[in-house]
Amino acid sequence: MKEPSSRGIGQRLRAARQQQHLSEQELAVGICSADTLRKVEAGLRFPTVDLIEKFAARLHLSPEDLLEPGGSPPLTDNDLQALPPDMRIDFLLLHADGLIERERRDEAISFLQARIDDLSLRREEDRLPLAKLYICLGTAFEKKGDDTEAYSSYMQAYLISDKSVSSDKHGIRDRAMWRAGLAADRMGGARAWADQLFQLSEEVDGDHRAKYPYLFQARALYEYANLQEMRLEVTQVLEEVRNQDPIESLHEMLATVDRSAMTELEHIRLMNAYANAAQQMLRDERRQETGDYLRHAADLLAALGKPEMITVSYFRTQACYHLDCREYEIALAHALTACKRFEELEDAEEAADAWELAADVHAAMNDDVQALACRKKAREWLSHV
């Protein structure tokens, strides 16, 4: 009989702990009780994904190192069905990510497709888990070099999440839209694809429902293309701002812009001028001015409602400022946003720096486990430099 998966995880956890000469108390401190660790190692308790990630970070391992070898998921099918839906999907994604990272992409694709078949679009509670699985499936196809299937998977995730009534759908929907757009760009251009899809919808006769698949994809790709063009404009504006003294640039804008009747581009320019001025004040160790400029930038950002239009350094400046003020939760939220944004831009050096900042915040919060995990992320990005 096959050994229970939870026991397999526990045995690997115990072996890794003993190999590094750590006691149960030393591994468990700050993560869980020693009694909980003993139960996990004995296979008497299923570890959550959060526990696996924290144990792995402390042992300088990847979470996948603690999962079942040979392609088995971390838990049996019966075990998975007994878990709450959120925990279940976390385990499935963790396992699939591990297969992708180990370049076992065909296994990951088969595994994800089987799990997708287990869920139903008719149940609202399955919609966002399905979308997450489709995004992961798209990543597996992308790593395999199959942009057509990657695009299809990302677009499925977009469609499913867009129809969800959950308030949590927006981040998943936007991520799916962005990844589908990137795949379309690699296949000839997102806007060109959107134009073709719109044209195809015009050629469909009869039931308007037949037009929907074309129009829906076109909407997603136009949204992506418009965001890309806006980002290019913002990048050009930021380059102009960077070539000037940030304080002088801000004062010039304040003297020439009518804040009661700003265009969107003027709004973006002023918002970023405040952000750059705050960054300069932080470098000059002028805390009060840093805080003042950050508040102005934050107010403009809230009014605009487009966080992708502000320089990523804004989030890093916010994190540093609030870390200095010992407002750790706020600092951590901004640091993690900076990590995400720099990763999206594939700026390895800046992403590594942002993860180091997140580690510093965790360290200030006495969370050594998460600090270690963030430093590991930083090292991974530095390896790409």
C-alpha cells in the first residue's frame, strides 16, 4: 500500500531538520508549536501550504523539496477533498509550480488539465480556483514555448474570472489579461490580434452570442494594448522628469498646472513629480518633507485609480519611509507591491533590491522566517543579473 502523502512530507521534513542539526524547538520557533511540528513529522497532521513554505525557508529549501517525489501531489485525492477549497487550490498550485520549476512541464500540464476537469463553471465557488489553475496552465505552456496554448489558457482565466461575482476577482482577471496580452505580442502584436478578432465578430451572421467569444477576447487585448501605450507615455514622461532636479521639476509643474482642470497626462506627471521629490527628500534624510510629498502623491494616485501609472520607486520610497517610522504593516504592503511591479518589469536588479527591503521589514517585525524567504527571493533575482 502506498504510504500516505502527509507522512511522506513529514519524513522529509524530519530528515532535513536532522541533517541541519536542528532540534524540534529550533525549527518550530516563530512558526508553530513543537507539538505541531512533531505531529507533522509523524504524519498525524496535514501541514498547510503556509507551514510548508515557512519550514522550507528556515531549512534553506524550496517548498517543492518537501513534497512527494515521483510526481505525486502533496496529498492524496481523498485528503484534498477533505480540505477547505482555498487550502486545496494552494496545494495544487504549489505542486504544479514545483513541476514547472523542475522543467517537468508535460507532467504539470497533464496534472493541471485533470484538476481543471474536476471543477465546474456552474458553481460560483469554483470560478476563481479554476481561473488560477488556467493561469498556471498558461505558465506551463509558456515555459514549454507554446504561445498559442498559453494564450488560450490565459484567456480562459480572463473569461472565467471576469464572470465571477467575487470581490477578489480583479487581481486574477487583470493578471490573466496581462499574460494573454504578452502572449499575443509574441505572436504578432496584441492590438493586431484585437483588430482581427473584432473583424471576425463583424463577419459572424445570426445569433449575437456567436460574436461574444471574438468580442470578449478583443476587449481584453485592447485593454492590454491601451495600458501598454499608456505605460510607454508614462515612461517617456518619467525620463524627462529624471533628467531634472526633482524639487525644481515639482515646483515648475505646480506653477503651471491648473489642478482644478488637469488632463490625465498632467495628473500623471504631477503625481510622479511628487513621488520623485519624496524619493529625493528620503535620500536627504528629510523625513517631514518625505512624508508630505508622499501624501500628495498618494492622494493623486487615489483620485486617478491607476497604480500602474506611478513610478515603481514610489512604492519603495513609501516602504522605506514607513519602515523608518516603525509602521511595519504599511511598509511591508508597499515593499511587496514594489517586488511585484519590478518582477512584472523583469528588472532583476531592482526586484532583488525590493525583496531585500521586504526582508528588512520582516526582520524589523521579528519574523525571521519570512525575512529569510525574502532574502532567498532576492538571491534568485540577482542570479539573473
